[in-house]
Amino acid sequence: MTPRGGLVDRFGRAHHDLRISLTDRCSLRCTYCMPAEGVPWLARSTMLSTEEIVRVARVGVDLGIREIRLTGGEPLLRVDVVDVVRRLTALTTPEGEPVEVSLTTNALRMPALAAPLRDAGLTRVNISLDTLDRAKFLQLTRRDKLVETLAGIAAADAAGLHPVKINAVAMRGVNDDEIVALTRFAVDRGYQMRFIEQMPLDGGHTWDRKVMVTQAEMLEQLTSAFTLTEVPGRGAAPAELWYVDGGPHTVGVIASVTAPFCGACDRLRLTADGQLRACLFSQAEVDTREVLRSDEPADVVDEGIAAAYRRCLAGKKAGHDIDDPTFLQPNRPMSAIGG
């Protein structure tokens, strides 16, 4: 029998959100994520199968997980992504409620997959779009794919994967002059714009806090062009939101560096190779793959997965300590952690 009980860390915070990385592979080479030559990929033999992913998720749902976000790398590169979504959306809580399943993507494969993903039960998408300029897009991603990205965003919208959330990492001297333009692009189409402070998660370890565009700088630009009204009731959401010109559309900022939301964080992460992480910036991981691939009876395996969740939460820190001089950037790049 699957073990039950809440997922609560040592600070008494309940955790309801599980981010699952389906692959560390990606079709882009974004400068803030990996070097031009890419990074060493995980061995395929170490990657969790669909059955293993669903099993870890099922135990998590029985313990209190209520939302699942599929990430990567680029999750749409996984050949059975539609089946993964279908099987995860079939999970129900002990109270019989469905689990919400969403996805973060670069949208390149969305024209072909938006409708099948919707039919499989996917609720909504977050799509990365750092610039509206084709030359900048090529510079940032090292791929000339802006037209395809925009087509993917439109396909997600047409399929009804709402709300469509657009994510942009603000970078000084690169795209920080497009903050207003990107917001107008989103508002005009009914999308939700989210700007992200650049974080120390790049594979090349080139992040420099001194040149990072801060939330305050983003808001200075936004308030010069729009009337912003704070949206109340943020809860555990990573983005602080503002209504644009009275609403209903919003713009948000995820200020993980200058205004971290660690105290309200309710997220856990499962990497594509089966490691549970309590934080994007954690140095510690708890292995579920070894438990999954043991020869123990099913109930013992489920107990082992539940124990892995609890060990992961037991090691969760109060915050990520990016501003502490002793902070160490994670050994894994973002593509291998899963956002």
C-alpha cells in the first residue's frame, strides 16, 4: 500500500508542487543555460522510464503533491511526452481530486503537439521568449528559431492551453531594452508576461551578480510605460504580479536573487535521472532511481520512494543563500536540474 502523510519540511512548510524533468536534452543553446558546445548529456541508461516517473509522481501525490510541472531541458523532445502527460493527469489525490499538470517549453515542437497534449489533459504552458528580435534570438539561443517559437506560442494559444505564460530572462545589454515591448506583445495577445532575474544556473558558470538586471530596474521600465497595480494573494507563486493598466492582464517578476520567495516555496524537483532536489540551488540530492530499480516488493519500493521524499525535505534550507559569500553554484546546470 502506498504510504500516506503530508510532505512537510523542518520549518513546517507543506509542499504541493513537483517539477519533473523529462530530459536534460535541449534544442536550443541559451547563453544563460549552457556554453556554445553544450554540456555532457546524462547517460540514457540513467534516465527514468515513463513507468518510473509515474510511480514517483503517484507516491508524491499520495503524500500531498497537487501540481506537477514538466520541465527539461526541453520536455517536448521526449518522444513519449504525450503519454507521460496522459498518465500523470490520470492520477488523483486521496480525496479523489485530479492533479494539475502543466509544462515549461521553448515551444519549437508545440505546433505538432499542442492539440495532442491538450487532449491528454495538459492544462497550461510556460513558454520561454527572451526577445522579439531575430538577430538577438540567434545570439541568445545560438539557433535561428524565433519564427518557429512564435508559431509554437500561437499554437498553444489556439489549442486552449491557457493561461499562456511567457518567460523572459532579463539580461543587461542584451534584451533589457525590450522589457516594455515584450510586455506589450503579451498583453496584446492575452498572454501573461513573466520576467526572471538571471540566476547562477548556467553550465559555463559565468553568472555575475553585478551585471544582473534586478527586479527594481525592471519595474522602473515597466512603470514608465504602464500603470501597475499589485495583485494580492501571491501565496507560494514564484512571481510577484501586477495588473497592467488596470487589468485584467498581468506582468510578473520572479526575483529569485534580490527578493527571494524561499519562505513560501512549496516546490520539489525530480531530475530526469531520478534525483529529488529540495531547491534549484541545492548541493544535495536524494536518489529514487536505486529504489525504483531494486528487487524489493512493490509496497517496499513505494515506502522507499516516500522515505526519499521525506529525506529530501528534511535537508531543505531556509533559503538559497545566493547573497552569502559562501554560496556555491550547483554542479548541475539548469538543463540537468529541470526548472
